[in-house]
Amino acid sequence: MRTIDDFNFKEKKVLIRVDFNVPLENGRVTDTTRIKSAVPTISKIIKDGGACILMSHLGRPNGFEDQFSLIQIKSELDKILKIETKFCTDCVGPMAEEMSQQLLVGEVLLLENLRFYSEETKGDEDFSKKLSQHASCYVNDAFGTAHRAHASTAVVAKYFENKFFGKLLEKEVLALKKVMSNGASPILAVLGGAKISSKIPIIENIIDKVDDIIIGGGMSFTFIKALGGKIGSSIHEDSMTEKALSILELAEQKNTKIHLPVDVVCAKEFKEGAESKIFAIDSISDEYEGLDSGPKSLEKFKKIIMSSKTILWNGPVGVFELESFSKGTKEIGKAIAESTKSGAFSLVGGGDSVAAVKKFKLENEVSYVSTGGGAMLESLEGKILPGIGALKK
């Protein structure tokens, strides 16, 4: 892995793929996390005496659309970098190339939204070549799009001899490596979310790399039903019951312990403030559905979390978006934070679990929160991400 620390960028122009796909409200950035995440890479290159050309996508535009213009994030970027950046209203072509050519040492140029061109998502060769004209070095620092075989992530790299992992991308790769191959034992995966079908490839890939797997949330009901339990009207996938049983068998063969909930907080209605009742997870009345982990399950899960040295958390263990059914996910998050405090390494990744740690203000109490949802999931499935593979060629 060749990182930016392996090179001096003095008097070099550097094309950096960043992930500035940030949430906007009335043209204002509402969450600056992704912009701040790019700062260490930009700062290192500037400190070396180089110049940065930043490229990113924003949303899913259909051609050139003002509402998806990256000009909207320029003022926030200036504030965070503490410099006046330059902005180009295009990302390829004569004007964009001229602006990058005129860039001086220490300056930063932000290019317009890559996805204004459909060629970006198609991984178009000509478009990639045009992007490569901006600089003599290439850095990918966008883990969130590393699983896409797009022009700016997977194709443009081949036009550069000097290509590097940015600081953020490096951190993501090392955090995953710590869980998947060189973490301290016991290693625990906490998997939640609604559907077992979306987690099957992850479970199959990690089952011989971890010591314990906690399965919570909606996906646990498919396992309970497969084992003959009564799950009431709880969410489940009938087509996946055989698969659930084969996973339990595989875990036994691999000597990996799978831990399922023992009780669950249920309600007749899926809504905030619905009257709730606790059931044993395999004996839920027909008119009730499970919406959160029960107290005995949480007690059981906390003990496992506290005795683990490496923890991966992907997916909530209840409907945490509803305050009435958020306790389970919050308690799991707090237990992981406590275990981290005691010396464990904890990695949180994949959409909803990231939203959960932010909601419960725990993002600074775990070791690492991944910035990439889909990229994180595909990495956990054991896939080589196109954006990462391109840097190694």
C-alpha cells in the first residue's frame, strides 16, 4: 500500500478524489464530517509544497443541475481549510485544465461535480484520460465510492505512475484489516438490521475470522423461525430459513459462537409510543411484532461485548429511529464504547449503525467510524474494491 507519507509532493500538482457527497439544506452543508475527513490529506500535500485539485460527486444529477453544484460547499471548505480555494465550473475540458495548470504551490482548486457527466459512472476511458490531464500525481481519499468502478476511482489511476492512498482511505483499510486479519482475540461481530439476505455474504466471509457473532434486529427473527420459534408478526424472510440453519451449522463447524436474542420488546403497532410488552423471542403472540432487544438479551450481549478485544458493529438491534424502541441499540453502542475504553478496538460501519452512534453521541467513544456504507459492506464481504485495486496495479 503506497500512501501519501511515502512521497514528497514539492512542486507537484495532485489530483485528489475526495468524497464531498454531503447533505445540503437550502444550499448549506448540514454535516461537514466528510469535508473534515479530507483535511489531513490536503494539508500534507500543501505542507510539502504541492497544489491540490479536488474532484468529487454530489448526489445523483441528471446532467448539469444547479442544485447539485459543488459551489455550494466551497464556503464551508474554505472555512475548514482556512484558505480561499478556487472553483471551476467544469471538471474536464480547456477551462478546467487551464485553471489547474495555473495553480500555484499551496493552492487548492475544487472542480465541478463529476456526475454532471454520465461518463463518470460508466467508467469511461476518454473521460478518465481528460481527468488525468490535471496533475502529475493521483490520490484516492474517497472510501465511500471505492466500491464503484467509476472513472475517477477505478479508471483514472492507470494514467498515473505516482498514485497513492490518501490518509482517510488508508485509515479505513487499516481499520478493516484490524478486524478481518490481525485483530486481537476474542474478535466479535455485532450484526443487526432488518434483512438477513443483505448480511449473508458478510456472515459467510467473516465466520472463520471472528470468535463470536451477535445477531440482533429484524434479521434475528428469520433464525428464530428457522429453529421452530413463534415470532408473531415480526419481520422475517421465509425464503432464508434454510440459509439461516446452514449458517448455524457452518458456525458450529468453524467453532464460531452465534448469539441470538432471548427476549424482545414487542408492540401491536409499528409507531412511536405504541404500548409495548416483553416476550421470550421464540414465544411471541400472533398480533405482536418484535421491535427492540429485550433486557435479558441486552444483559447477555453486554457480557460478550465486554469480554471482546476486537469489535465490529454493523446494523442496529432494534428500530432505533423510534424513541420507544431505541434502548437496545443505544445500550449496545454504550457497551461497545465501554469496552473500547477498556482497551478493545471497535469499528462501526454501514449506514444505520453509523447513524446510531451519531444519534447517541458515541462517535468519539469508539475506535473508528467508517465513512463508507456500501464500500464497507463490500469489504466485509471479502470483495476487492475497484478504487483500491486500481491503486495497487
